[in-house]
Amino acid sequence: MAYPAPPSTPYSRLWRRLLEPGFEKLRGKRIGEVTALLEQSQSWDLARLQDWQWSQLGKLLAWAKDKVPYYQDWFSQNRLEAREVVEQRDLSLLPLVDRDLVSARPELFRAAPLPAGSIQKNTGGTTGAPMRLKLDPYSNDWRTAVTRRGYGWAGAHNGNRMLMVWSTDLIPPSPQALRKRRLHHLLLRLHNVSYMNILSPADADLVMRSVDRFKPLAIVTYPSAAEVFCQRALDTGWRPRHKPFGVITGAETLFPHQREMLSQVMQCQVFQTYGSREFMLTGCECQAHDGMHVSEENLMLEILDGERPQGPGQLGEVVITDLHNFAQPFIRYRIGDMASWHSWEVCSCGRAHRRLGQVEGKVVDMIQAPDGSKLTGHFFPHLLKDFDAVERYQVVQQNLESVTIRLKLRSRLEDGERDYILNKFREFLPGVEPTIQEVDEVEIAPTGKIRTVIGLGSSSQPKQAGADQ
Ligand SMILES: [Zn+2]
């Protein structure tokens, strides 16, 4: 590789080479074998990566045709054999699906029977439509291994000190679960700072104190959170006593001014990532900082205008096929983001994985209280993901004292559920009174995207950079 390897400590090497693989093998996980493959495939050329994708897709389509009701019907009605889909132009023969379609009849998109050990994940997402998805254990191992590799490019190897400024549980875990998690984090050398409502200046200081005390080699955060604590650092003149190797941003679009603030304050490289709850890490920057490499071993990503594949620099709709989730195959799934390819050239890091350039994805507003404290829009997917009745949501702040939680419901919301939502909000942002409003449809922006949280105006959402998303 053309860039020096990120730093790693003796403990991190011991953890990653010996302890972690041992624990995972005992638990029946196959992360080690995927990690080994992902290590090797970094030197594959694009043709070899694509051969791999087609071989995996063939297995997935054959499985879907055999076990998944929606595809059983589709293949029989369209008289197509899974083995006939063998090259790029054949992909357009397969149907596009989206969250509305899958959420309306989830059982049609799940394998029957589910692979042993399949788990359920609930996603509130930042698209405003909560969804439940099934995941088989091997696919989960793939996601873990892909994330570890991508984060590793930024120095966030397990066992290296890592600070997460991220959202946390709304409901405190049981004491036993908490003890287990603390031990796990201790072994991983992972330190968490909750980013839900730490947005007052005094709370932002907590991030800086954590950086100085914990001395992380890598920091993982939302761009909007970074902007808050970086602004505080710039105002107070704070700089880290120990420079991290990298800051990883995720879950939102990273704007250039946020990247600049982060590198100025933390005095290190900034690595943008792109992902979703449906697919986890989808794209990740390397040390070249020249686009985000797609996790091509795990996902097949298309950028389309209608059914027409877009070339480098042409904005289009992101459509993803997960090559390894056999519990609930996501085949040509319209994730709801727009993006463009960066370039087809091999990156200066030497990896042939294609790179995403611009991603017009998630922009998350904040809700403000009269005393200056703020609540991140990431709070709402966490709050609403477990309510079956909620089909879509949108949160609108009209003034500093009140906020309306608009809900499109698929069934009645029980009184207890309604009170829970209102009280949780009051708990996290005192001083702003929430109201629930049932609506037939939520507001769609001119770009066709639903803005899930509309704040009074956030500096993370500059008007010239996709304010209407
Ligand atoms: Zn690269």
C-alpha cells in the first residue's frame, strides 16, 4: 500500500491476532475467515472483485428464487432463471425494491424457513420510516469484518484506544448487560460519550476532556456532533494534548466546512464513511481521502438514473444488493440516497474498490431549547424504531418552546405508547413541549426526500449544500 499503516499498539496486535479470534471462534462466529479474505481482496483488481460479486450474487438469487416468497413469484412470473443473471446489463432484468414495498409485506421478503440463528434488527433510520429486518449470522459476521477493515484504515483497530461520540440507549440496560458491555469496552479499549443531548457548551467540554484523558488513537462521531464540539474548541482555544491518528464520521453527510473544522481542531486526518442500518458500512475513505471505497466484497452498489447506470460524476439513485444476507435478501434495494461515482481509476492507495464521490445522503437537524441546549435529530429514529404502529415520522420545531412529532400510523398508537414518546422527549430536552400530530402523509421536499427532522435552522445544514434533502 502507498500509505503507512495506521499505528497499532502491542495490546491491539495481541487482541486482534489472538484474543479476539479465540473468543469469536468459541462463539461460533466466522468473522476471522471473512477478515482474512478482506485482507487479501484489498490487492485484487476490479475484474477479480467483480467476479467475486457475481459468484456471490448467483448463490443469493438461487436462494431467493427457492426460499423467498416475493422472488419465488417474481421468477416464476418472469420466466427467468437465477443463473441467467451473469453480467451488469442483466441486473436491470431484476426488480427494484424499496423500503415502502418491503415494509408493507415484510414476510414476503424473508426466507422461509429463516436460516438458523437469524436475528432481527430494528431501524428507525434517518429516512423517517422505521423498519424491521432479519439478518442471518454469517451476514452479521460479514458486516462486522467489513466495518473493522474500514475503520482500521483510520486507526480504529479493535484494541487501539477509540472514542465514540455517538448515540446511546434511551432505556438504560440491565445491570448485568451494563457490566458485560463495560467489560467488553474495557477489553476493546473503547470509550463512549453519549451524543444525544450534550450540545450545550458545557457538555461539549466533556468531549474535550475525554480526548485528553482517554488519549484515543481514533474518534468516531457524527459530523453534526463534531461541529458542536469543534466550535466550542475553536472558541476556547482547546487543542488535544495527544493527537489522534484519525477521526471517522458516519451516519450523515460530511460537509467540507465540518471536515475542515475537525482537522483543524483535532489536528489529524478525517475519514468520511457512508452506511445505513440495512447494510452497515457501505463506503469508507482510505488515507488518500479521495472518495469512499465501496465494500464491494459484501455489497453490489449501483448508481442509477431510472434504470440507466451513471458514470463518474453523474448523480443518481443509490441501489444496493447485499450479497450475504440470506435471511432477508435485499436485492436492488433503493436506499433513498443520491450519489455519484468518484472515478473508475485505481486509488493512489492501491485498492481497486470503486469509490463514491458525492453522497447526498442524510442531513440531520437539531431541536433547540430556550436555554441553548439542543437535541440531535438522531434521537428520533432511536425513539420510534420499536413502535409497530409508526409507518413514517417527521419532527418539526415551530418555535423554541414547542415541537410537533408528526406520525403517519399504520395502526392505533396506544395511550401508553403516546405518553412514552412524549415523556422520553421531555426527559432528553426539558423546556420544549412536544405534541403528537397524526397525519395522512408527511411532507416531501422538492427533491423527493422526506426531511425527518426540521429544526429552527442548524449550522450543519448550509443552504448551499443540500438544504432540501
Ligand atoms: Zn484508497
